Amino acid sequence: MRTFLHRFSTVYGSGSGFLSYHFVGLCGLIFLLSLGATAFGIAVALVAASVSSNFAGSSILERIPASALLLLVACSGLFNDFRLSALILVGALVATPLIAAIGERGSTSLLLQTARILGGWLPAGIAASSLITLALRDASSAGLLLVLIFFHDLGLELCGSRRPRHQFAPVVAIGGSLTLLWTSVQLSVSSISPNDYLVFACVLGIAILLGRLMMRLLVARDGQRASLLASHVVVAPLWTAAEVALNL
């Protein structure tokens, strides 16, 4: 059991080290969410672009295409239309290898350059677009999701790899978020009913794990920033899909 927990915590990853910035960003986004979904959406798109700005490469010329595609996909959420967002996403996917081919350098293969550009915009773009759409449909649920992810990352940071028994960090982080979710459901903080708790609890726990694994595979550079984004990339679209499906 101890060996399994150690391996699981190693694969799961540790905290990002940007906890203070994460807290300030969370407070800022919650404030903008209270002002309106449009202001919140623009801020989310800009934050996503800044966090993942150097995933595509070390130079500005390498980052510009990925950032442009990220902002395009993220801002598509402002239209609150899943079909339009999907169409823009497909267009961005088609454009990625074309952009990589235009900017290809002799020392970098086309496949590697395409993968770098994808890693620079795809995870953050989908997560931001989903959060923006969720904010337009249910602002309280969007705010709750951001708070849950913050408390997950807080638990992961407090039980980080430099502390004894760090193998329990993922369990503590996920358990703390699920407890907070249960409390919020009982207090009717959002539109999630007690009958739907298990659905959103499964989405939260499984999607965060999948997101952290995916970011380890997609993004090789700047592991700390990737860890900051990792908890959001899968849970945001799945949480939004669950919210929409249960309110049809």
C-alpha cells in the first residue's frame, strides 16, 4: 500500500509553487465574475495565455502562434454556443500543423514543432473556453469550481514532496476538495443539488487526476507552470458538460 501511494504521488505530481499568485488570481477572477461573465471571460483568456505562454517555445516568435490560437479558442466561449466553439476548435487544430510548417526550422522536426504549438494552446484553450461558457450559464458553479481547484492545489502544496508522508498529498488534496464540495452542496452555494453530488464528486476527482497526467505528457518544459494549469484542463470541460447535461 505504501509503495502504491508513493508511486501514485510521483505520477500525480506536486504543487506548483505559485500558491500566492494562484490565490490572488482566484480573488481577482471571483471579483470579475461578480461584475459579469464578459469581464470574467476576458480575464480567464488572458490568464490562460500568460500561464501557458512559454509552453510552445522559448522565443517570442514561437509563442505568438500558440497564444493567438489559445485566445481564439478561449474567447469562443463568450458566444455560449457549443457548436460554434467546436467549429473554432477544429479550425485551430487544422491550422496548427500549417503554422508549424510555415515556421519550421531545420533543427526541429515538423511533428515536434506541431506538438509544441498544441501543448501551448490546446489544454489551456479548452479549459478557458469551458470556464467562460460555464460562467455565462451558471456563475455560481464557475466560481465554486475555481475555489475547489484552489483548495485541491492548496492541499497538494501543504503536503508537498519536501514534507514527511508526502505520498498522501494527492489523497489529502482530493479529499479536501470533495469535502468542500459536499459542504457547498448542503449549504446550496450553487445550483448543484444534493442528489447530484456523486456525479460532480466523480467528475472532480477523476478529471483532476486525468488533467495532471495529461499535462505531464503534453508539456515537457516549465513543470511548475504546467502544474498550476494541470488541475484545470480536464475538470473544466467535464464539469461544464455535467452542469449542462443535468440542467437540460
